[in-house]
Amino acid sequence: MCGIVGYIGDREAYPVLINGLKRLEYRGYDSAGISVYNGKSVIYKKKGKVSDLEKFVSGKKINGKLGIGHTRWATHGEPNDVNAHPHVSFHKKFILIHNGIIENYARLRERLENRGIKFVSETDTEVLVNLIEYIYEKGNVSAEIAVRLALSKVVGAYGLVIICNDEPDKLIAARKGSPLVIGVGNEEYFIASDATPIVEYTKSVIYLNDNDVAIIKKDELVLKTVSNNTQTPRIQQLDLDIGDIDKSGYEHFMLKEIFEQPRSILDTFRGRVSNKPVDLRLGGLYDVMPKILKANRIIIIGCGTSWHAGLVGEYLFEDLARVSVEVEYASEFRYRNPIINKDDIVIAISQSGETADTLAAIKMAREAGAIVLGICNVVGSSIPRETDGGVYTHAGPEIGVASTKAFTAQVTVLAMMAIIVGKEKGFISKEQHIDLINELIKIPGKIEKILSQDSKFKEIASLYKHANNFLYLGRGYFFPVALEGALKLKEISYIHAEGYPAAEMKHGPIALIDEKMPVVVIAAKDSSYEKIVSNIQEVKARNGIVIAVVTEGDKVIRELADHVLEIPEANIVFSALLAVIPLQLLSYHIAVMRGCNVDQPRNLAKSVTVE
Ligand code: G6P
């Protein structure tokens, strides 16, 4: 959460910063601000989106070749102009942008106030910038030393960039828990929370590690730890193109990402699956495979949509590999007293690779001796670095706050993992293995077919766009799909929606059903088809409106339901990948018709780096 951008070099900083903030806005959009140095630092900040900041500064001359910018998701202090970043220290020597939380800020603030320092905002960030200035002035030390000493006193998480007005030839950046990437140009450096603002200038990047402090001049970068150990920066090449991070003609990122799914799934299994000769490999599992095969239990952890993918994983591993699985919200798992055995395998799922609760749960599992694997989308993010092995999803950058293509890529990886483990353990025969691989390869084409019916989904959306509540029902693999469908609708259209296992409907939600309640039933053909037909009848008997996702050609449910959305027939283990597509599009169209900001829904952020 929160997007950070910084620039030092020979370009005008303002355009680099403002474009960077637009790319990072998906990380938070409560307020935005910039500071540019040109003889002295100027600061402009505004509640609202980056476009509000742009309007605010329009007509002002903002020159300078060094600057920082921030787009905020509020933690401490309501979103307003004062709490917006950058924050400036009491004697105006330091300007700071920060992503993360300073947990001991209250105690530090009290101490600084006792020494006469006045605060204007309610933020933890203002405490940090004042602590740096206090140490700088009191200790008569350089900006770098003041920053390192201050950070050694801080408890919490940060990704930050600092300007010191007394030392205007440099930016100082530091990371602990919140990601920072530095783009290396020709006598210029770019700093950002992720690579999206950097890729149009350079593909050479340095990912900062926790406790790194970078002292960045336009022609020199020195990397140290907070405790002053010099580090050797490792320059890596970005595998990202500018086309991956624009809307490519789509009205919204979310729509683009929904339509990208045939390709993102293909990219996820490309080079890992082949049908001639039949083969399925995941390089990131080689080293840990003996331990996976010995494991008595898999614990899957994640948050939000990634947790839903984990639930699909539970069915996959149980069906294909006959291993017992528990799926846990990372935020609950980390604060329980869970029983973690040394021979447990923990799989952490995360699009961003930065979710604070997931990272903390990983740490806890590793401390207990479990092997932890990651399924992540963002290359170079924290989770892949904190795990013993894992698999990237290769879905490409996901910018829309509501996750779509990351979910299907995660499920694809889980399916591949379960097939490999099932085959190794002897639960999948040679013939089944061939069938599964052939079926997986066909999934992108089947999704294309579903996407081609988009006008139908739009038409149904127009009928129910004013509903106040939706219920989503599914059984087996379709239960997590029901949860995901409901989450998509809530997130972007602000309609209350609940996902339920269809059979549980009778234990409560059935009381809600009346002629105004649309009930989305995922009723594609599987072993519980007959049961779900009965559930549809139960809804219809109470005058509910049934929108059913069915297997192509299903005549029985067509007779019963008010609307049917068809998906191609597929092996049940891959069916979640198909069934979720109509639900994504239904939510998307409803949200657009209700005038909601689909890519940046209120109060949400793409990457939740605070607990
Ligand atoms: C936020 C996002 C969701 C995402 C969840 C977990 O809530 O808005 O789309 O599913 O975080 O994020 P992760 O990056 O760990 O998958």
C-alpha cells in the first residue's frame, strides 16, 4: 500500500514523478504529493487522486532535477491535505515519503514533543522525519548517519525516500518490510515501490533488501545496511514491457486483465507443460520435492482472492495427490497458536508477494521448521525471497485492484503442482496424466469462448445493476468460485454479496431469498450436479432470481433458471478456471453501470503491506 517514487538525474523530476504516481496509484489513492528540489524544496500535496494533485499544481512552475512523490493509502490519520506525504521536519531540513507503519511512533512522538518539536499531522511518518532531523541536529552528523541511526530506533515497516535540504546532491532510500526498487539509468536513478514507473526509462534495477539504506547521487549509488555494513548492489534486468502496464485500448485495467486470461494462463504453463512428449515440470519445486512427497499435510495461506485460490488448491491436492490440506487466512494463522510440524509444507499464495500478514505467517511457519513455498506474481517481491522454493505465476502486472488474472494463474499453478505431486505419489496413472495435461492446454481456448459471450453478461448485468444484495452458491470446486464471485461484486460495485456452499443455504441464507434477490448458482456439471439442481429448485420455490453458470448445452437448468451463462465442458479439476470468468465480467459490468471506479474501488488497495 502507498506508492513511492523518486528521481535524481538530469531530467526534470516533476514529469517523472507524476507519471510514476499514476502508475503506482493502484497501491493507494487517498492523497498524493510531491516534493522537488531546486535551490530549496517545494512541496505540493492534496487529498484525493493523482489527478487532483495535477489539477492543484497546474500552472505552477515546478523545476528541479531531484524529487520524490507519494500516493497514500491512509493508516495513521484520515486522508486529508495535512496527513498527505511528503512530510517535512520541524526545522524543514528533511522531507520524507514513507510506505509502512512505524509501530512505536506514539512513544517517539511524545519524546520529540518533550524536546519542543511541534507536529502538524497525525501521521507516524512525521514522527520519523522529525526523529531523523533531531538526530542530525543534535549529533551534528551527516544526513546518512542520521537516517541510519533513526531507523535503528524504529519498530515497524518502511519503504522510504528522503531529501535533505542541506545535502541536495542525493536522495536516501531505505527498506524494511515495504518494497523498493531502484532503476539504474545513465547518470540518473529512479526509485519506486515497484518497477512499473521505472520500466519506461530503464530495465536495469536493484531490489533493496530489508535493512538496506541506499545513498543515491546522480552518478553514484552506495548501498549499506542500517548498521553501516557496505553491500554490493545486484543489478537485475526487468522482464517487463511498457505495453504490460497500459490499458491497451480497454476502458479499464480490470477489463483488460479479464480478457488477458487466455494469455496469462498460457504464460503460466508455457515452458512447464508439453503434450509432445507429455511432460509437466516446475523448476522451483525440484529441491523441495522429496520433502513435499513425504509431507503429511499441506497448509495453504493467503489473503483475499489469493485465499480463494488456496481453497481451490485444497480440492486439487486432495483429489489429485491425496494429501490432506488446510487453508488458512494468513491474518488468522499468524495470531493463532497453530500446530506446525517440521514435515508440513506451507504454500503461501500472493499476487503482490508483499502482503504483510502473509509474510508474517511465512516467517512463523519457517521458524517452526516447515518448508514454505510461494506462489507469487511479482518477480523479485518479498515472498519469493522469504520462501524455500516456489512457482511464479507469470500473469504479468495486475493493476486493477480487484484481482482477476492473478486468481486464474494461481489456480493454474496449484493444479500443476497437484498433478506433479499426484503423479509422483502414484495416484495419477500415465493415462490420466496425459488427459490432464491435454485438458490444461485446452483451457485458454475455452476461456476465449467464454469471453466471446461478453455482451450476454453485460445484458444480465443491466437487469440487476440496482440490486442491493446478491447470493452466490456453489459446491465442491465451485464453492471457492462462489466466494470469489461475491468478493468481486462487493469490491467494485459496493453491492452486498455473500458466497455460500450451496447446501449450507438451508442453514440460514435461504431466509434472505425473495423476488428481489439475485442468486448466482455455479452449476456446471460435476459429481454434485443433481444436488445443485435441487438447490436451484429451492431458490425458485421462494421466488428468488436464479442466474446459473452451466455447462454448455445444459437443458435441465435452462428450464429452471431465469438466466444461464454457459461455460465449455472441462475436467472438473480445471473447471474453476472457467466458471469464474462470467462472474468477473458480471461484476465488472454492474460496477461500470453503477458509475463506480472499477480500477480503484473506495477504501481498497492492491497491495496490503500493513496488517
Ligand atoms: C488486497 C487486494 C486483493 C488481494 C489481496 C491479497 O486485498 O485488493 O485483490 O487478493 O490483497 O493480496 P496478495 O497480493 O497477497 O494476493
